[in-house]
Amino acid sequence: MLQESQLHNYQRACVEHIVQHPYCGLFLDMGLGKTISTLTAIASLKYDYCEISRVLVVAPKRVAETVWAEEAAKWEHTSFLKVSKVVGSQKERLAALSVMADIYVVSRDNIAWLVEYFNNKLPFDMLVLDELSSFKNHTSQRFKSLRIPRLTLKRVVGLTGTPAPNGYMDLWSQMWLIDRGERLGKTITAYRKAYFKPDVTNGHIVYKYGMVSGSDAIIKDKISDICISMKAKDYLELPESLIVDVPVKLSHELYVNYKTFEREQVLKIIEGGEASPEEIGATSAAALTNKLLQYASGFVYDADKEPHFIHDIKLDALEELVEQANGQSVLIAYNFVEDYNRIMNRLKAYNPVVLESEKNIADWNAGKIQVALAHPASAGHGLNLQDGGHIIIWYDLTWSLELYQQYNARLHRQGQTKPVTIYRIITANTHEVRVAEALSYKNATQDKLTEGIKAKIREYYDLTYSPLNSLL
């Protein structure tokens, strides 16, 4: 069992920060130990200072089910903390709430239910928002559900490694949950007016806001008194990670079909009302990206969500990589449900397991699983998988930089003893190459996604709708 003396100095600083600031944020890079720092502070606040009695932790589903209880049990100075997991069916959640515990962990998908159950008056002294960035959308139900109960909470801690994955506009709602708008404004309108200006407009409609020059420094300064920001490279000595791209190539016939498919999908968007590249929205950009990534992966969904087979090129490459691992455990990232179905069928000889339960995660870390699958959205935050292996295979890529980095950090994190190899199977001459480049240069934000799709739409728009072509 780990001892409190084994905490790093920066973790001790984080503990002290939480104790000294009733409302604060830990913007710590992946692997820096946000969970144990917070648990240590909770133990101190309850049993040394007698300031709190019941703590509510809101976390991603998998993290709520496993991480907090497991992390508390690993350390001697927090092992006595009783953690009740408010997960499962409503009956199971209610039973968990009736247990006498120090910490109650609920999944973020159930926070609205919990608030409604307690009639907007949460019976907790302290709120911990694990992965605070999941509250970046001020119009989301999960954010709105916390606005009233937040007014009466004595302590709030926000934990994340990426507070603004898509830009500083994301910060307002997160900071409001921490300090009720004291630093960045009481409303999103006031925040937007103070630090942003219309960037892309159509009449009175603003499609995109840009930052006023120097606003980023002002915002950082305003929140610096209650938010600690740290990067893993400055505090940890981890084994190296190596990214190995594995290109696969479509046959000439498949490539011609891909280009035809690409053109058809772009024209659907243009003819659907977004008549020019400048008017393409993030939703349409994401939809088109997903369609092109499906084709690169080897199938496409039709309007009824039925998959249609195209090729097995990626599956062949995946099977070769698993064979080359020579019995070493591999963690496979997949993007679509059909990917999961095809991978499970192709690799059935290896008894592949999905990391979706406490037992599976424990078996992985014990070295009992050779091939494991996990979706980036499910395993992107909080899970400690570094004990089970050091090989990741991206069967296909996500365009979310946040999920990409978080997923890789499941193995490349504190406690890993071997260099981590990250294989990326990439279909050449498809949109997947652009996604891979964006991830490599660490700029795969929503804006970059939209810009990449705009370039593709502009190509076909000019060919099809330009005045010159209309005269030919």
C-alpha cells in the first residue's frame, strides 16, 4: 500500500491549494495524480479540520464506477475513506445514497437525476467535478442542473487536464461552477462581450467569435489565484512514447470509389442549404468527417444506420500488429460500433475483451488480457491501465484532440515502466490523413475540423457551382 510520504511535492502543493481555497481548479496534465491529491485534501478537510462531512464527486461513468474507490484503497492515508458509488439502476443508485459514506461518486449522466431527486438542494458540503471540461457547454443539461444547487455548496473543486480544448469560450461555464461568475462574469453574454468579437457573420447572425487581442492573458490572470495549471513534462519522468503510423492503401478501384463517395457527401451538404464553404457549421463538418472516416475504416452507415461493407484492409493490418505483439497485451481504440463488431469477429481467436467493468479492468492490469478494446469516449478520462501493457493500436482515429491525448495517457502515465508504442492505422489518400496530421500537430480542435472540411467543400463547390463552370 502506498504511503502519504510518497506523494510528489507538486501533489502536496495541490492538496494545500484545495484546503486553502474553498473554490478552486486543478488544471493538471494527464498522469499528474489529480485524484489522489483531491482524496488527500478530502481526508484532511474532514478528519483534521472538521470542515466537511459528505463529498459528492461527479465523474465520467467508468471513472465513477472504478477509479475513485480504487485510488482511495491504494494509499494508506486514504484507505479508510468510505466511497459509495451512485451508479447502476435507479434502485441501486438510491441504495448507494442511503449508505453512510465519506464520498459519493455519481456519473455525470446522472447528475440531473440526482439534483431533481434532492429538489435542487444537494446534501453535500463539497462538490468535486472530475473532468470539469465536460461542463464546458453552458447550454447543456448537466451544466444547467447544477446552477441552483451550486449556490449553496461550501466547497467546489474542478479537475481537468484540458479546460479549453476548443478555445477560451469553453472556460466560462466551467469557471462559473467554481466561483459563480466572480472572475469571468455572471453570464456568458458578459463574458463574450468582454473578451471576444464577432469573427464570422452573416448579417446579424454570428457563426464564430474570435478573441480580442490580449484577452487570453487577461483571462489567465483573472483565474490564476484559484486555479493551478501544471504540465506532466515539467514534473514527471516517464518512459518515452513512440508514435508509429501504419499506412494502408486502397486499391485503384476503391480509391476512385472513395473520391466519388467524398464528392457525393460534400454535394449533399451544399445542396442541403449550406450553400458555400463559409457557411458550413460544426455539426455538418463533424457529420462529413465521420462519413469519410467510416469509408477509410472499411464500411459506411446508410440512412437507417445499417453498415455496408467496403474493405478489410485495416482489419488485415490490425491482425498483423496483434500477431507481431507476440503475446504482449494490446489496447485497441475504435471509433464506430461497426468497427467494434468487425474487430471482435476478426480477432476472436485472441479472446478480445471490452474494458467496461471493474473485473475486466482489474484483469487487464493483472496481465490476464492479451487483446482489449475501449472506445475513446469511454476510456478517455481517469482510467489507470498502465500496469497492463504498453501498446496502443488506433484502429481508426478520433478527430477530438482531447480524447486522443487522454486515451494515450491511459498507458503513458505515472507508474508505466516501459516505453509506450502507439500504432495508428491510417488509410492513405483519405480524410483520415488530415485528421492524423492535426492530432500530430496538437491542433485538432473543433475549428480545425471545420477548416479542414471547408477546404474540401470549397474544392467541390468551385468545381460545381463557380460562375466559370456554369458557362462551360
